[in-house]
Amino acid sequence: MSHAIDDTSARRTVFILVLAQAFLGAQMPMIFTIGGLAGQSLAPNVCFATLPISLIVLGSMLSATPLSALMQRFGRRAGFMVGAGGGAIGGAVGAYGLYLNSFTVFLAGSFLTGIYMSAQGFYRFAAADTASDEFRPKAISYVMAGGLASAIIGPQLVKVTSDSMVIPFMGTYLGVILINVIGAALFLFINIPKPAPVAADAPRGRTRWELITTPRIAVAVICAMVSYALMNLVMTSTPLAVVGCGYQQNNAADVVTAHVLAMFAPSFFTGHLIARFGVEKIVATGLVILAGAGAVALQGVELGNFFIALILLGLGWNFGFIGATTMLAGAHEPHERGRMQGMNDLIVFGGVTVASLASGGLMNCSGGDAVTGWTSVNLAMAPFLMLAGAALIWLVLRPQEA
């Protein structure tokens, strides 16, 4: 009976978080679609075209630990409100940077947008807070599935807003402000109990070093980081590659739409697959699909290749990242939540930051044309997939602790 009560509350929380993922989350495909193109128009050197996206991820990485600590003390609602505020301010500063034609100001706006990206990353953990062990992987999957709507809303808003003003892309950033202001109201209805104050005689839990050296946690973090970083590496360069290979900006938006749909559509059943086959097998499947995405991309630069590669990239990310998140969520205690989840996202988004920084350099500065750059981006996936695969195999084969 207690599980039924807990999961009734958890399902209500999941519903609100799905709406937040769908509406507030639309700003991320919007910004990732045009961020590199806007950066390319402002940057003094095309090698820095994807630096705005890198700054978003850097802002997310640096925000993860303080946001996690804030939520541990004041609750999820406070952290999510701060995230929406960061998204709105980031959109405003980004729009101002476009108005001034200032790459520096535009980068500052991107960095602030990272506060929202970090807060959005905690939606999946919030879904698991009050869920039973049985419902937890499904709760995480359902919240991630909310991105399905954002995959449609975001790129379509780009088509409507990117050229709606004299200054290209400025309308999109003004739209981001509205999304955050309106979407923040959703968190007024969220009801996740604040963590109870830690009593003096309560278990203090493992230190950060003890947590990260726990084999299951270490592998979960590695697989999450690789899945997310490689997805970001390729997705960040995609609009530049599509346009650089002679296609239209709207084609790039359509490819990003297909990619983000593939990221989130499987979430309706990923949790069920994890429950049935085990989390390790689903993470492994995700890594294999990511490798398939790179293989398709290397076959050519026809528009169909872009679509298929980016769809596989999204699907591989879904299995790899949701699987790793589920693995992590079951490997630490509630009183370790703030410490572990903040450290996890710091590491994961640290890897994503490096990937997004590398993306622009590989795409624009590793050869003489877009085709060569796109090839370099996809070849760069291989060593990291081997690292994650080796870690997962090691975890599965190691003797089980008593």
C-alpha cells in the first residue's frame, strides 16, 4: 500500500516535470540550432563558432554543484525557479549581444543560459525522488520523454523567429525569455518534500571520493559522460555541417528536429526495457547505436545521411544516458543525493564542455572544407566509445560483492 501512495505522488510530480521538459526544454533545441550559426556570424575567427554552445555547457557544469546544494537545502522548486531565471536572463543578454554585434556579450548570455541547462538536468533526478524502486526507471524515462514535445516546438519556433527581426536570430532569443517567464509558473505546482535536516547523529554517508570510486557509480558516471559528450560533439557541429555542405538553414532545423525527437521518443519505453533486460544491457545498446551514428555519418554528406546519423545519435544518447542515470540513482542513498548528483553533473557536463569546445575546432579548423571537418568530428567519437564500453564490460565481469 505504501508503494501505491508513494507512486501516486510521484506520478503527479512526473506529470509536472514532463510539462516543464516539453515547454521550458524547447529553448535548448532552439539555441543549439542557431547558437553555432549566430556565433559564426559574430566570432572574429570561425574556429570559435561553437564557443557560445560551449559556454552554455560550461555554465551548466559550474552551476551543477551549487544548484544541487541549493535543492538539498531548500527543495527542488527553488532550484528549478533559479534555473528558469538564468534561462530568461541568458536569453536577454544573448539578444543584447546580437543587438550590439558583440561576441563577448553574446558569450556572456550563453554562459547564463547554462544555469537553465543545469537545472533541467535535475528534472530526471527529481522524478526519482519519491518513486518506488519499480517505478523509478519509468519515472525518469517519462520525464525525459517530455523532450519529445520540445523537439517539435523548439526548431519550429526557430523557423518562425530567426528572421523575424532585422537582426538575425534576435527574435529567437527574445522568444527564449518568454518561454522561461511563462514556464516557471509550472514549478508552483510541484510538491517534492524538502530533504529533512540532517540530525547530528544521522549517517553522514560516503565522501565524494568514496562515492566516485564505488565501481557501479564510477561506471555510471563514465557512461553518462560519454553518451552526453559525444551527442553534444556531433549535434553542435551539425547545423554548421548541413549549411556548409550547401543545404538551407531550414534543412538544419529539420535535422535537429529529427535528432531531438529520436533523443526523447524512446523514453516512453526505455524504462520498461531497463526493467525487463537490465540497465547494463540498455547502456551497452546505447553505446553501439552511437557507434552506428558515426559510421553512417562517415558514409557521405547527403541530406539523408545527416538525418539517419542524427536519429541514431539521439537514440543512442537516450539508451546510454537514461540507463546510466538509472544506474546512478540506485547506487547512492537519499542523504548522499545532493553530494552525488551535483558531482555527477559536474563531471558529465565537464566532458560535454570539452566536447562542445572541440566540436567547432574539428568542424571548422581541421581541414579545408565542411566535409573534412564533419569527418573529423565523427572519427573523434571512437576512442571515447571504447572507453565507456570497456568500463561497462569490466563492471559486468567483475566479481559481485557479497
